[in-house]
Amino acid sequence: TTFSIGEAKADKSEIKNGENLELSIPVSNTGKRTGAEVVQVYVKKVNDTDGPNKTLRGFKRVEVAAGKTSQVTINLSPSTFEFYDPKQLKMAVTSGDYEIYYGNCSDLKGLKMMKISIL
């Protein structure tokens, strides 16, 4: 079967350091058979030139009946936004902008993106 990933909604567009972020992502089964899809969530710290392009920080498997849509909820804990901070010389959550990529593959071309800020 085939799937379509809709536009994610976050419970907040800005979070404080130490807060969780909850994503709700619609997954539609556009095929003719019931099937399962794995929704993947990647995070990148904006302007982090030394860090990774994106890092897998969450995923969830969902079974969807043919022609139906299910909402997938993925809770991102504060550690989701931890990256190496050269000022502190350790992994840390720092204030700034983050890009959240989500979809059913790891290829950036196939992922959708939203931004959040940590205050």
C-alpha cells in the first residue's frame, strides 16, 4: 500500500529549556490495503556548522486501514535537542532555533520541516 504524511502540528512553537514538545502528524493510507508505516523525526540545530545534518530523535510505527488517516503523536523530550556545545565542552540543550524534519524516510528530499525555538 502507499502512505501520505500530512502537515505536523506542534503543541508549542517556542519551548523553554527542559520542556517537552509534542508533535501530532497525520498519516494517510492512500492505498487499497491496510498497512503499517513508520514515521521518523529528525532534529537539526540551525547554524550548527560542526554538528550533524540531522539526527534521528524519534519514530513511531502506526497501522492504518486503507483509505483512512491516523494521527501519530510523538513526544520529544528535552534531551532531543541536545547537541555538542563547544562553549561548555559537552552535550547540552542551548537556546536558539531548531529544525524538525519528519516523514517516512531519511532522505531530506522526502521529509517535511518545521521550526521551533528554545528560549
